[in-house]
Amino acid sequence: MMSRQGTLSIHSENIFPIIKKWLYSDHDIFTRELISNGCDAILKFKKLCDLGEATDTLNEAFKVTVTLNKTNKTLVFSDNGIGMTEEEIEKYITQIAFSGAEEFLEKYKDKMSDDQIIGHFGLGFYSAFMVGSVVEIDTLSYKGNEAIKWTCDGGTTYEISEGTRTTRGTTITLHVNEESETFLNFYTLREAVEKYCSFMPIPIYVIDEEAEAKKAAESDETKDIESPSAIAPINDVSPLYTKNPSECTDEEYKDFYRSTFHDFNEPLFWIHLNMDYPFRLKGILYFPKLSHEFETVEGRIKLYNNQVFVAENIKEVIPEFLLLLKGLIDCPDLPLNVSRSLLQNDGFVTKIADYITKKVADKLISLSKKENESYKKFWDDIAPFIKYGCLKESKFNDKMKDYVLFKTTDDTYLTLSEYLEKVAETNKNKVFYITDKEQQSQYIKLFKENDLLAVYLEHSIDAPFISLLERDHHDVKFTRIDSDISSALKGETTDKSQEEKLSTLFKETLNNDKLKVSVENLKSTGIASMLLISEESRRMQEMMKMYNMQGMNMGLPEEEVTLVLNQNHPLIDALAHRDLEADTKKLLCTHLYDLA
């Protein structure tokens, strides 16, 4: 055939610089776009064969191959799919694909970095010009027409000539530009392909042409290049999450977790999502062990569309608290070529997020009811996640609030209602809690000696979580163990006659006229003194500190501290009733305050 030239569009001279400029940070998406096109071409051909409208005469496995040649500075994407005729090249490459790229860039170029197009889908074939100074298509249709070659250097014109391909399918050759030569490194290229294409439904091979030729020469092989069949594909065409949960074993779930997230710590448990109506969604969410403080923990929720990677940790689609987990979600119905801000207000996306939240809560509730011992065993690891979820998502809180556990001072795990029932006689509707077992050790000792229960709330998430619990349970008050004395710790009567004398003595000795002093008859004789810090005062202090950390400089109110003296202790009795030297009194007062 005679070669001929055509014109893309009056706008084409602007489109390629825009592609490179706006998508520079996601330079590698060209691999996803071109490989996706190859997979689509194969799937279309397979569909035609199933319908009896085409016959596979090649008798070879379907595959997409990506071949690099560093010397020639080329990347070649080849598939044995449906192929294209000259008319189809004109239609799909110079009209539909180009118009799609123009439309995509028109949407994208005015978006700020915080409102990006999700996944940058829609650029399609023209992403090739992100790395290629010249792009060639060599294609042969399954219909048996002659091979066609399409060539464009990123300008306003293209050339169509006779192709060299002899078998059905399409070969796209990128002559790599100087700025993109990093993709001529085999490992960089393979990493990009694995990032986007690890679960695509057609086998994908990445080949270093020169390295394979060298291997063949060294082993006295007659072939120039090792056959792709001797090289392992980089992808799993039937990933575990696409299967029915009943077909999967625990070991397969663990292996999939290790291979996908390169984490060799076993997950605690997992949730297999599988839904077909009202939207299609598959995936697996894993619960890893969380550190005691999770502010720096970044989970990994990978979002896929028809087994093609879109992005990680998309907060507009996946509820924020779930981002502490590791997993992947594949939703073919998800709108992709839209901005993040539009996703936030998309009713369909809200339904997806609600469904995922419900499934996570259902799994946890089921674990609590059916495998309660396992639930308690996992609790310390999953507590931060559940509490964070309750704080962030009201629907999750509504379902989970009755299944939140509290570790107690007798090493049991109780729900809030179970705890309140157990302490009803000693401190009705009051929850005593511990934030630092070392600092509050003498209070813990006092509780244990008197068979009283307190709960451990030592995580940074617990301060706001306590406020949530008090809001949900209006009649319940949370009191830190060092802010109040339970009536169960006191004897029947307290002699208050010496309180004023001791109060004056301690204020003068410690030079603190604002100090509050209280004399109590504690059952324990092992504790002489203790400091109580007002719950309200301390919470206000903590809130002000948080505001100040955010640069609000609101100042800190003084803590309301009460020094409690145990009249049952010999030292307190001596101070109250014996005539001691002034220096001895001063020494005792200082010592008792420090001990408290």
C-alpha cells in the first residue's frame, strides 16, 4: 500500500506538552494504559471466539509482552488480541482515542493538586507520548486484512503505511525520549508494570531483549531471545480476592497477604468482600497488628477497577478509619474519570463506603459472638482501630459500641455494660480508668487490695473516645483513678478535727497556699498520702495543651490538686497528734507530698 499522511487536530500541538507537564508525577501510568489496551483487545477477541464470530488459528497462549531494548532506546508493547484494520486505526486512534485524551486533559489541567482526577484514567493510548518522542503502531486485524503501521512524532500529523506484523494483534513501539530513559532500566520498568498490572486477567511478560539474547548466547542457544513461555508472567490472572470465599483456605489468605504487602507478620484476621448487587465489589481487608501509638501508621488499601490498579488510600471512596488496615478493593462500577471533590459528594460512592463499613462491623460482631475468646485475644491489637472507627464513623459506632471491650485490673475483658453491672454496688455508673500503670501504681494497688475494678485506657485515642462514650451514655461518668476516691476505699468514719491543722501545716511548709488538703479514713494502712487531680481540671488542661500544640496559644489553667492524707497511717497520726520538732515536721511534710 502507498503511505499517506493525516492530521490529528488543530489542538494536537498543545496536547503532548500538557500530557508531560500535568502528569509528570505519575509518569508510569503509560504502562497501565497500554497494557490495559492490550488486555482489552485479547478479551474482545476471546468474546468473539465464544460467540462463534472469530476463530483462533494461532494456537498460542494469549499474552501481553513488554520488551525493552536499551541500545535502541525502545519499549515495545505487544498483544495477540483482536488487532485493527486501517479504518479502525483511523476511527479508534486518530478520532475516538484522541478526542478522549483531549477531553481528559481539559478536565484535568485546571485541577489543583488536591483535587486530582482519580487514577488519571481516560488518557488511554496517548499516554504513550509521555515517554515516547516517536510512537509506532503495527497491527494486523483478526479479519485478515493487511498489516497497518501508524507513526506519529507528537506533532500535528501522523503517517499510515504498510505494516510488518504477520500474526493477529498489535505492537506499539515507543522511541523513548531523553527525560524518560529511566524506563529503559529493566527493574524500573518491571516495578511500574507490577504496580498497575499485578492482577490483570491476561498473562503479562516483561523482557529485557538484550539481556535475554546474552543469556541465550552464553548457553549456546540458537534462539536470539528466550521464549516468553520460559519467563514467568509478572501478574496473577486469578487473584484470591476474585474467588468465592468458600474456595479459599487460611493459608492462601496469608500467602496472598505476604505477597501483596510484603509483610511477613501474619495478619490477625481478614474480611473477604464479595458483592454483585446493587454494585459489583470484591476485595479482602486484612487486620494487621497495630502499634500502641498509631499516629504514624499508614495502612494500605489498594483500589482496583476490573483488576487494574487505580490508586492507594483514596479517602473519598474508602472510610478514613479503614486506612489503618491493609487490603484491596476492586469495584468495576466506581466512577474513575472524576475529581476527588466530586467523589466526596457522589451518592454511589457513599453507598460503597457504607457497605464496606457495615461488612467490617459485621465481621467484628460475628467474631465477638461466635469466637469470643479469639476476639478478646485480638482486642489489644484491634482496639485502636475500632475506637478510631467509632470516632470517625457514626454508623460504625452505632453497630460497634456494645462490643467495645475494656481490659480491667483483674486482667479480664469486659464490655461497658458488663463492667457497670460488676461495680454497681461500689461505684454505680462510674468507670474508674488508668492512663499510666507506672505513674498510677499506688492507686492501682489500693483498688486491688479492696477488690475494686478499674479499666486500662492508656492509648492516645482513649481521651477523645471517653468523651464519645460519655456522650452516648449520659448517666455514665469516666473518672481517672487518681482524681477521686471511691467510697469503697474509705472506712466508716473520718476524724476531720485535725484537717484544718494539717492543711495549714502543709500549705506553710510547701509554701503553697492554694493547695487543698483532705483527711480521709482509708481502709489501707500502707498508703500515707496521695494526690488527686480533678477530672474536669485535668481534661481542660489536656484540651488546652492540644490547642496550644496547634498554635492557638490559649494558656493553661491551673490544675486543681488535692492532697489526701490517710489518718490510718502512722506518719499522719504523728503529724496530727505528736509534738514534733519544726525540722522534723518540715521533712515529713515534704516527704509525704513527694510520695503522693
